[in-house]
Amino acid sequence: MLVAEILAGLAAAFGAFLGFLSLIRPKWGQGVVRLVPDPAKPGGFSEFRSSYGGLFLGFNGAVLLALIAGNGVMGASFAAGLAWLGSAVGRVVSMALDGTDTPYNRMNVAIEGGLGLMLLAPFITHIVL
């Protein structure tokens, strides 16, 4: 297994772990993303279980399964990597436009950007080498 695939696997395992925890413990996911469901509109925890749980678990799990199967890893990790980078970009935009430049957000830009780049490692090594 190439170093690029190991990096992608580590990032995907971390993302899948975050998704799994949010899926089974939506209050934990709520604390991580610092959002509170609107009590006037039932179903807020469904969003945590869906978006922060199932979606994270699914797209990061796809990378892990592609690594295990030995095929499709470049496409799966490319998609997951861009999703994580998109999350970092969205957070940077919020920091600039919403006045949310906090240590918490700066740390998460680094984490999301790092995970995105790690997941893009197989694609980057393919086009560079």
C-alpha cells in the first residue's frame, strides 16, 4: 500500500468515526458542530444523524471500502477529499463574512483542510508521478 493510500485511509477512518458517533449519539454531534435543533420544529436530531452521521460515515466508508477492495480508491478519495476541502472553504467564508474567526474555527479549518489533502493524496500522487 502506498503512503498516499495510507494517508487517505487514516483520514477516511477518522471521518467515518466522526460520522458513526454522530449517527448513534446525535447530541455528541450537536456539541461538535455547536448547533442546537429548534425545539419548535421537531426532527432536528434527524439532521445530525443524517448529515453529520450517515453522510460522513457513508462517504468516508466508501474510501475505506475502496482501499480494502483495491479498486476505485482514487475516485472515492477524490470525492471525499473535495467534500472535506469544501467544508474548510465554507468555514473560511463564514469566518470572513460572519465574524466567526475564533480559535475553534481556525483549528477546524486546519483539520478539515488536512483531512481533505490526505484524502486527495492518491489523486495528487497519480497526476504528479
